Amino acid sequence: MKVFLGTAQFGFDYGVTNTKGQILEKEAFELLDFSLDKGIKCLDTAYAYGESEKVLGRYGVSEFEISTKLPPLKNYKNLTKHEIINLFYESLNRLNVEKIQNLFIHDSSDLNKHNRDSVIEALSEIKDSGLVNSIGVSIYGPDDIFSFAEIDIIDIIQTPLNVLDNRILNDEYMSIISSNNIKLQARSIYLQGLLLQQPESITKHFIEHKNVFIDWHNYIEKIKITKLEGCINYLRSIKDLHSIVVGVTSISEFKELNSALSSQIRQIHFETEIKNDLIDPRTWT
């Protein structure tokens, strides 16, 4: 299982539980140094992540395997293939690299009827150029798969996946993924940090779901590991999972992550009743 260091916090204030705000460039460079030192050489960023691509470009990330995303396109109509390709080149210039590993469509809804043909043609040309190794789609819910299942250039999907949200592992979705040789990458593995918090720290916005976090806390206490280790070990036990994206905001957090990744694999069997508005950040407004 590959680990991609998420860099959204390098570019803007990201995460519902993030109290530190955007990471300073100096701190971002220290995290990148630490990442290289620990052998984590994969980075996840996006055109829409504020200054993230530029920060990475100033650091110099030629030693890393890079994933980035096109900007959201769903609010544009009748984009041309060349306009989309130029957006990709903007990312390359900001990252200060000649090629990247993965280029993602930011949201499966970007494949709407207005831009669908242009997006597919642009991604095909970019892939044929050798400037990216894989084309991917970032999704918010498993049903999004049906919007691109027949597109043969898709190599990887990035999806929410954690101990509370494992909808993507349903046999119907996994059959589509497997039959199309699509790799599965997990993001939101801590549910934007909610799974790492103490139940008493849960904000009023999530108070109706507090019993979920109490159940999770009690389960972790029972099996005598940390919440971080619980989240990581749940993913490590999924045999068809290609990679994960995980963000950190400090060296101490990175050390805890590295320790969890190096620990003995534990099987996580956690079940509790949840509502969809807890696991879909689009409803957190």
C-alpha cells in the first residue's frame, strides 16, 4: 500500500478539525524533508489547493511521485480540449516538474454533458504524450463510478474510505473497479480528523452523531491501540487498496503516522449505526 502525503494544508486552511490553519512554507519544507528521510516519496496536491502546487515547486519535488488534479470544471460550459490541456501545463509549471505520476479529474461531475468529450479527449492526449502515467477520477460517493465506468483511459480512482465510510467496498462497485483494472486510492481516512478526536471535543455541528464517536472511542480503548493506529490498520487490511492519501500538520504528527505505518497489522472490526450526512462532507454546511 503506497502512502501519498496530502498537501492541501500547504495551500489553504483545510479540514473541519484543523485549528492551525494553512501550514507556513518553512514548516511545509520541513515536512517534505522528513517525508523524504522516512522514504515516503509520493505527494498528493491539486490545482485548486491554493498555493500548494507553487509551494511544492519552490521546494523542488523531482524526487517525488506526484499526483495532482485539474481544477473543478463543472461550472464551465463548452471548454475546448486545448483549454483543458493548458490547465494541466499550468500545474506542471507551478510544480516545476516535467511529468507526474497521476492526473485526476477533480470531481466526477466534471464529466458532465457540456465538457465530457473535451475532457476525455484532453486526458487521452495528455496520457499519450507520456507526461502522466495514470489518469484518475476523484469521487465523493460510490455511485459516481457509473459516470465513467466505460471510459477506458481511467486507471485510478480516489475515494473517501475509512472505518465509518466503506461504501466503495460493496461487491457491485468493486466488481466494476476490478473488471476495468482500476486502482483504488483512499482519502479522508480520518474523516477530516473527526475519527482522531475525543468524543467530548466533537463540535455542536456533529452533536447528533456523538454516539458514533463514543462507540469508536470505546472500541479503540478495548483493543488498546490509538485512534490513528485504528484508522491506518483498517486500511492496511484491505487487500485491493492500492494507496492512501494522508495529511499532517507537524513533524510530531508525521512521526505518529510513521509509527502507525510501521506497527504490526491489527484487524479492525468496528461496526456502528451511522447516517449519510456524517460521512459526506458536502452536507457539512
